[in-house]
Amino acid sequence: MKIVRLVTLLGLLLNSYAINAQPGDPGGGGNPTPITGIEILLGGGALLGIKKILARFKSDKK
């Protein structure tokens, strides 16, 4: 049981070191990416799904 705790502790410590070792922000900024057609289709599909769920909920309630 002590070995499992030791390995877990070492794993957590090494992972936290690896997370802190990520490169920084490269800078830049620039222009934001425009919304493409796929995002519009995903948003429309989400709205249609919400509409259908609400309609089903209303009809079940009556």
C-alpha cells in the first residue's frame, strides 16, 4: 500500500512539473478567425434540437 501511495505522489509531482514546463504565449494576436459555415450549421442544429425538445416537453405536459 505504501508503494502505491509513493508512486501516486511521484506521478502527481512529475505531472505538475510537466504542466509548468509548457511554452509561454507566442504573442501575436492578429485578427480573430471569422465564423465559418460549419459553425453556423452547428448553431442552427443546436437551436433546432432545443426547439424540438421544448415542443415535446410541452406536448407531454398537457
